[in-house]
Amino acid sequence: MAISMLVGHLTRNWGWIVLRGVIAILFGAASLVMPGITLAALVILWGAYALFDGALALVAGIRVKTWALAVVGVLGIAVGICTFMWPGMTALLLLMFIAGWAIAIGVFQILAAIRFRAVIQNEWLLGLSGLLSAAFGVFMIVRPGAGALAVIWTIAWFAILFGVTLVMFGFRLKGLAASVPKPA
């Protein structure tokens, strides 16, 4: 897809980028107000997901007679049970997954900003949100012992800053919508 077509799609759908930013801001604000609940909810949701997914994979593996899928199911059930038995360790591992996710998103947003540089102004907002994301991920890997609640606060501020930059970028795209040619 040509970069001008991509920018055209983005400018016509700027509202979705703003909505993504608003949801990130709301999530961040809720996490600041209730950090303990946020951490507990993340661990419980992960454990429930692993247990449920494992059970479904086990049933599918038995029904389809595929031992690999059955093994995945048993492992999923085991991870789910371990999550509820050792929630502290699960919280640390979950934070490492979040860190990897944040780094990956950051890198891709920086690459996208570099690509958009020739087509739109203020692409640095997308790049800045990517830099914040990658820095957040690196911080979580380097300082996991800072405490789970401190990381929740970091997640909250990351979400708020990430959301603000996306809202700003989305409104910048809205301003460009009139100058981008519509598809034939």
C-alpha cells in the first residue's frame, strides 16, 4: 500500500486513533486510583484465561486426537493453577510479557513515524508515543524489583501519556483530512 493511501485511510479514520487514546487515558486514570485492584485483576484474568484456554485446548486435542494440542491444554491448565497458587510470581512474569509488548509496539510506532515523516507534519507525536512505549518496556525489564504497585503506577502513567499523544496525533490527522485526496 502506498504511503499516501495509508495516510488517506488514517485521516479518514482519525476518530479511531482518538478513541484508542481516550481509552488508554481512562485505563491509566483507573489504575492510578486503584493500583492494588489493577494488579490483582491482571493476575486473576491471566490465570482464568490460561485455565480456560488450557481446558478448551485439552478437549480439542482429545476430540481431534492430536497429542500436541492435548499437551498444550495440560500446560495451560497447569499454568492457570500455578497462577492461583503463586500470584506474586505470576505478576512478575506477566509484567515481563507486558514489557515485551510495550517494546514491540514502541519500535513499530517509531518505524511508522519515520515512514510518515515525508508525508505529514508532527509525525514526531507518533514517534514520541513509540519512544515512551519502548522506554516503559525497558524500565520494567531493568527494574522489576521496584515493586508491583510501582509498576502499576508506571503502567498508569504510561497509558495516560500514550493516550494523550495518540489523541493529539488523531486530531492532527483530522486537520489533514481536508487536504488528503479522497479515493476514486
